[in-house]
Amino acid sequence: MSAVVFHTGVVDPVDHACRLLRKAQRQGLRVRVEAPSADLERLDHALWVLDPQSFLPHVRLRPGQDLPSRLERTPVWLVEAGAQWPDRCPVPQLLVRWGRADAADAAACERVIEIVSGDADDRQAARRRWRAYEAAGAHLQHHAA
């Protein structure tokens, strides 16, 4: 099972994700990002304007979409709910996610980072996911923002 780190009390999940993705890129990791669609839209835009000196290559995967093979090596994938990970692509090493939905493919990734805001409903959903990860035997860590 994956190593799972919960980052709690995050004020702006999109900004937090940008920093995490920049670090993952420096480490050469393939990353899958799962979040509410509106947040993925904001993240997609933020990755284009984040830092004019460093571009962070990424692709957005929508439900029913089949990406061209030339995009398979893209290091950062923004995956909308209901989208299917292409079988021909290697499983990402890192899953970064936030929102209230459970992580469907978390066990396949080496590491998972759960971004949790200060919202009461978000915290409650994160507690449920913590218990599920714990029951599955994940190595859990907590970092307060």
C-alpha cells in the first residue's frame, strides 16, 4: 500500500498543489492530480502562469477523452472525475488530490498527498479517507499547514 501524507489546514489548495508539482518535477516524478473540476481548471491556468522562468508540462484528462500517444510521457496529469487512466501509460508515482471524493486508484501509486482545507466538510471527508487508508495498511503521515 502507498505512503500517504495529509497536508491539512491548507488555505489555497491550488497554490499548494502548484508548489508540490514543481517539487515533483524537480524529482522527475510522474504525477496524477485529482480535484474538483473547477479547481483543476484553476490549476491548469496556474501552471501556465506560475513562473515565467519555468514551464511545468501537464495535460488534462477528461471523461471519455483518449489522448494522443505523443502526450503519454507528460509528467503531470490533471484527471477529472470519471476519466479513465490510459492502460498504455505507466501508473504515476505520486497522486496529489483534494476534494471530498475518495481516491479510486490510490493503492496503485507509490505515494499519495491529500490536500485538506480548513473547511469542516472537507476535514470530515479527510478523516474518513484517513481511516480507509489506515484499514488498507498505508503508512500515514500528517503535516499541518
